[in-house]
Amino acid sequence: MSHDLSSFRRQLHELQQQLPALLQSFLGREPLLPGSMYTLRRRCGKPTCHCARGELHASTVLSYRGQGRPQNITPPPEQVSTVQKLTDDYRQFRQARSQLLRLQRQVVELIDGIEAARVQEGERRFQKLRDSFPPHPRR
Ligand SMILES: [Zn+2]
């Protein structure tokens, strides 16, 4: 139905408008580090330390899953923000990639819908034309 067609076309147009901003996130040059940062809170074990009373020591740990097996690495405090930026950029890149995959799937679904609607119209038009075709010559 043409009602479907215009709805599919409108949705496809909306997706088309999302694409440039999404692709922009892949055009950056920032280095990416596959990993994530988390805060580790723990006791050091000294019975007189404040951590024994519940004020745990906090350190920022990099969960690094680059080459080889995953590792937990504690960067020196002055490097934390640099490493954080690398992993943040990586996470954003991966999120954009997932978004792109979702968008791609939606686009293909819409395209299939558009194809079905347009084929239906084509068939209808062809049936009408066919009525006016001269009879098939016989040998
Ligand atoms: Zn302690």
C-alpha cells in the first residue's frame, strides 16, 4: 500500500539524517585503548589503618583487554586522566559502532518494506498494461 510506502520513506529519511553525525565519530584521530577504568576499594591489611574502620583505600584501575589475556593495571595517579581519556574514546567509538549496526539493520528493514510496497505497485501497473498488450503471436 502507498500508505506503507510513505511511512517507510519518511522513516528512511529520518535515519539518513542520523547517519552523518554517527559517521563523524569514526573520522576522529584519537588513539583508542581497549579497556575500562574502575575504582577499586580495599583494605590494606594493617589492623591500625583507617581502612580497618571501614574507610577503604581507593585506587583507579585499568581493566585492559588489549593483546593477550585481560589484565588489571593500576596507573600512577598522574597518568590516570590520560588513560581515562584513551578508554573513554574507545568506549565512545564502540558505542557509535553499535549504533551504526542498529541503524543499518533498521535501514535494511525499511528498504525491504519499500521494495515490497514498490513491487506491489509495479505488479499492479504491469497487470493494467498487460491488458492492453496485443495478443501473443502464434506460430
Ligand atoms: Zn589501610
